[in-house]
Amino acid sequence: MKVFGYAINDLEADLPLELRELTLSLTADEIDLVIAFLQNAKTRFETCSPTPGQSHVHLRDWWRGWSKTTPDLIVVFEELKPQTGTP
């Protein structure tokens, strides 16, 4: 799993920064929304032929309530690699 983002004052950056930590401050309803979005992304990746690093889905495209003042959440497909050890 990798987490990327942009600095709030650099929204026009060409490449997102790899983040070490991600903090979400959400209401209970927003948690449900994010879970539903992630489940939708999972289903889409399972039912199509995603390309690693190219196939992605945006919260802004999925959620009718999204506005320009709402942060976007982007899920990018990655090939699963065998994991060793415990998570």
C-alpha cells in the first residue's frame, strides 16, 4: 500500500508526494462514504482489466456530493506482490 498526496499550497504539482502517514478526520457518515467508495474501486478493479499505475478511480467522479472545496481521494491499482512475514 502506498499513500500519495499534494501539499495544499501546490495543487498544480506534476507528481504527488509519497506520504509517510495519512490522517483522515471524518464523521461517521463520511467514514461510510469512504468505505463505499473503496468497495466500489475494489469491485471495478476485480471486474475489468486494470493496468498497474494507470488504472485509477477518483472520489470526485464517484460521489455526486463532491465539490471543488472537497478533497479528492484517488485509488490507483497496483499488482499484488507476495508478502512475507506478518502485516
